[in-house]
Amino acid sequence: MKNHFFLISSVILLYSCHSNKSTESTLLSTPISENTSTYLTEEQMKSIQIELSSIEKKQLGASIKANGILKVPNQNKASVTTLIGGVVNSLLVQSGSTIKQGQLLATIANPSFVTMQEDFLNTNTKIELAQTELTRQKNMQQGNAGSLKNVQIAETELKLLQIKKMSLKKQLELIGINTQNISANNIQSNLSIVSPIGGSVNKVLVNIGSYVDANSPIAEIVDNNQLHLYLYVYEKDFLQLKENQTVHFTLTNNPVKEYDATIFNISNTFEDNTKSIAIHAAIQGDKKGLIDGMSATAVISLAKNTIDAVPSSAIINQDGKEYIFVVSKKENHNTFFEKIPIRKGVSEVGYSEITLLQEIPPKSQIVSKGAFFIFSKMNENNHEHNP
């Protein structure tokens, strides 16, 4: 009690002497009390993985809780296939690889590739001969040395060859062979398989040397940057939902880290065999660590008012009172922390509302992870000074 009285008296005296200084200067110049302050070295900070953040504005309070799952829309998934079967000659990616649209994934071989290119080249040669023959027949008819029927036969032959060439051209382009590069000295023996979208390789379904049938998947690609949050809410909450509402969610297997999303679509039908309605939300910000199929727990904010909030892990309880730790200064590779009293409010999805009971500088850093270790070290220091 004496120590608390001494601290309060010191702060009041300091404020009286320096009332013209800013709030930040006042706090940072306050003498460190053995009861409310301590410090950690850089090595200690790294060892116990202390994380710092700031007090955030959150929409807590009037809300709806819902469960859901992370999904990549079908237009952002791709099964890589080939229109013609063949033997896998090379694989250039593996599961987890990050790829770009159009990137080479594998090559396959089949004698039919060579045959199709050979037919294309032969058809080109026949078209040249057919054009020459048509010209000759027209000249003969004009000189009364040939008949109209022979001209018509030549024209028909040329058209049939042109149709065949166009058909072969389309077939070759469909399997990924550029016909403009085909020549007698350049016939492609391998077919290149490229990715239709950018993203990451979810599965590789073949091995080198294995035979791939036409339309059989070679690999699966997923663009996790397009992840959406699919939530399921019950009929009683449906009328309270609307587009652009904010969603705070955490992963079922990692309830500490929170993510934000915004509702962009509300289904107007019930899900199969349930009385729940699907809600689609676009995930905001960094999606690192999020994967298609992960389960999530979410809170849909209904009120627009925002309040001061911190991660619930930042709050420690001592003798029935709550505190957070604020960085008061950094010097000589040491970080100093001060214990600040707060009043705790509602808690949702890993965050808690707080009301500061002691003024702190704007944009102050707080301990968002590891507060318990700092609290333990502060108590150790107090015991050393108060045997």
C-alpha cells in the first residue's frame, strides 16, 4: 500500500511540475516503480517470443456467432489435364509449389503427336499442289483446252484440303502445339502441360514414366489468394444480416490469431437438410496461413460503433483487477514495460474491450503475446526488493 501511495504521489507531483508537457512526455518521464515496471533484454524478448501491437478499434458487442469453413471458389481451382494421352517424360513441380499462370508443369510423349504434325505438313504441301492445279485448269478452260468440270473438281479438292488443314491446326492448338513453329526440321515430340491459373499445387497425381489417359488429371491447382469465408447462420438471425457487414473470425486450430472479412453475398435458400443459410464473406488483408478447407469460428458485427480492444492474451489479472503492459521506453538493447490498469468489457473471437484507467501516449505499443511472462518477471523483481 505504501508503494502504491508513493507512486500516485510521484505522478501527481511530476504532473504539477510539468503541466505544460505533452501526455507522452509525462508518461515516459515517470520514474519506474518496482511494483508496476520491468524490462527485458533483446535475447529474452526473442526467447519467450514477445509480440507487440497497439490498441485497436473493433466492432464488438451486438453480433451473431457462426461457424464456417474456408473455401476457394471453383473458378479459382483447376484440374490440369491433357486432351491426348501420353507417357509422362518430366515433372517440374511438386505439392506445395507456387506457380504462375502459363508455367510449365510437365511434359508427355505420344507418337500420335508426331503423326498429327506430319499430317499437317503433308496437307500444307498438298494445298500448294492443289492451288497450282486449280490455276492450271482455269488457264486451260480460258484457252478452250479444258472443261469447267475439271475446274470444279480442282476447286473442290483445294477446299477439302483447306478444311483438313484447319481441322488439324485446331487439334494441334488444343493440345498446346503452335502450328506456326512446325516445319520439316521442327516437329515437336513432347507435349508441354502448362498451368491454366496461378496459385499453388495442391496435388500431383502422376509419376515420371506413368501413362496419362486423355482428360485424366495430372495435377490440381488452387489459388488461395481468392479464399472466401463460408458461414452458416440459422433462420432466426437471417433478417439481421446484410452485405458489407464486418466479420471477425479465428481458425478452429488457432484461436489466438484473428482475421477480418466482409460479407458480399447472402444466400436465399436453406442448405441441404438444415435450417441454416450460407453467408459468403471476402477475407481482408494478409491470408498467410489460410488454406482451403480450414474450419473457422466467426462473429458477425451488427453494430457500427467501434470500441478500444486488445487481444485477450494481452490482459493479465491480479487480485481481481485487470492490467495490460505498455512499452514505456527502449534503451541499451532493453525494452521497458509498465503495467497499466484497465477495465475489461465484452470479449469475442480472441479480443476484449478495454477502458484505460491510466492515460498512455497515443500509438503506444502494448504486449499482445507474452504478457504472463512479463508479469512473472515483474513479480520476481518485487520479491527481490521486498523480502
